[in-house]
Amino acid sequence: MAVLAVYLHGRTLHVGVGGMEVSAATSFPLPSSDFESAVSEQVLPWLEAAGVARENLEFIVTSGVLKGDLPSGIYRLDTDSALEPEWGGRELCTVLASHLSTPIYLIDPASRGECHPHARVTGTPAIQRTCSADHFLFKYLARQEAAKRDLRHSEGRFIVAHLDEVHQLGAVVGTKVVDCLSSADEGPFALYHSGGLPFDGVLELCSSHPQRQEVLKTLSVEGGLRGYLGLERLADLLTAQGEQAALVRDALVYQVAKEIGALAAVLAGQVDAIICGGELAKVEPFMVELRRRVAFMAPISAVPGNQGLAALLAGAGRILAKEPIVNLS
């Protein structure tokens, strides 16, 4: 029997199959929300080409963000549930489940209740931080690092920076993500995301664009490396030429290092390691400069490549090992 892992990351759909580890994987561009086409024209033909029969799929694993203050863990997703997780890939997995007739599990979905109360306070009662990011990534990398350092999961204190199409950074204490941010919200700019922006500039942008969708497009589709350099792939960052390209590359390292420093303060300087994953962890010049800026805080551990599928299939291993499951019903 096999498990299907589905990870919707930015504008890319990552899919993989395996048991407790990835045995086959691929990714597809997902420029729109036409999930029916994505499944019927991309995912299902890929599964067939990979030699995975539909009847041999035991379940689907994915993740997201839960409503309210529910605790972290593994959740069985009932498509008829009154308590629905808020996440972009729910519709995708609902379509997958209808085609494959298999259960869906959420692996360590983000829950704002897990973040420290201080992390949820902003400067106004009208707005509360939600600590939305892929908690399952942070926890997976923290578990791996704790095992490498012979620490119990409950003892580790880590800063995790998963630097990919979307940048996500978090502070992990034991098994809890106590604070986090991403390029989609407050963090450093990324491939398409603008990251954190000056307040006055955002207000001006909103007043000059009467339609909300126009503003969102400017910030999350036409921002970041695409906006500055016209890039469509992270891999092109190092080959981009000119003074502007050099400035933007250095600024990206600067912003990532700055947020790592902020998370070190969250952990009161008691950091066992800084873990860097994602595609940018493959780029040695980027990592050399990042180490120069943050290595004084803690040892740096690089885990190159997008870790989404590996993290989800590690969660599948926990399901197969009979870890307790929470039903959303």
C-alpha cells in the first residue's frame, strides 16, 4: 500500500508517494484554482505513470491552518465536517478524495493557539497575529535536528527557516511553534511575495487601486524577485546580472538574517541550532553570506531542498505507527 502526499506551496503543487519516505515525487505549476483540472490532467496521469494503482493508495496526507485554538497533531479530515480547516488546499484534496475514495489526514496543521500569547498581540485590538505558516515543516525539521543532536523532542530550541518559493520562519520550543512568519505576511520578500511592507506605502497602494484583488496581485504575484528582477524561478537568482540584481540578492540575505535575529530574541538567545531548508539552502553563496550574518547566534544546519513532501510522509509514518488521530467532526 502507498500514501499520497499533497503539498500546495505558493503557486506550485508538490505531490509524492511513499510509505514513511518519498519513493516518487513531482511538482506542477498551479497558476489558478482549477483543482479539478489539476487532479484529472496532472496528478492522476502522474500516479498512473509512476505505477501506483488507485486501489493501492491507503490515504492522503497534507496540512494547513485550523480554525480557532485547536491543539497540534494529526487530524482526520471529514469532508462533511462542520468544523472546517482554513487552508488553500482543502478544495484540492476534496477533489482528490472524490477521485481516489481515500481518507485525508492533516499533519500538524498550524493552530494560532500554539503560538505564545505575546506573539499574537499587535499594536491594535482590531488586528491579531495568526501565526500562520506551515507548522508541519518546522516540527519535522526540529524533530530531525533534535534526533541528530541526541535531544529529546521536548528539549530542543530551534529557529527554522524554510526558504523556498515561499519563505517561512519559526521558533520551535520542544514540539510547539511559539512564533512564526512568512513572506506571505510579515517576513522577508520571496519569489512573488512582497513580504513585510511599510504601513504608509500599503495604505497608498490601497487608495490607488480601488479593487482589493488588484492590490493582492501587486503584493503576492508581482512582488518579490519577480517584481524587482523579473524572475520566475529561484534558480535564476544567482545568474541574474547587474547592480540591481546584486542589491536584491544581498537585501534578501539581509532580511532573512534580520528575521532569524528576531526569532533568536523570541527564544531569549537560547538556541540549539538554526535550521535552513528549502531551495535556497542549496545555494552555497547565499548560505555563506547567511552564515556570516547569523552564525554567532547558534550552529547552522542546512537541509537543502523543499522539505514539504518528506515532512508529510514522515507524518504518514506516525499514522501507520498508530499515533492518536483527532477527527474533525
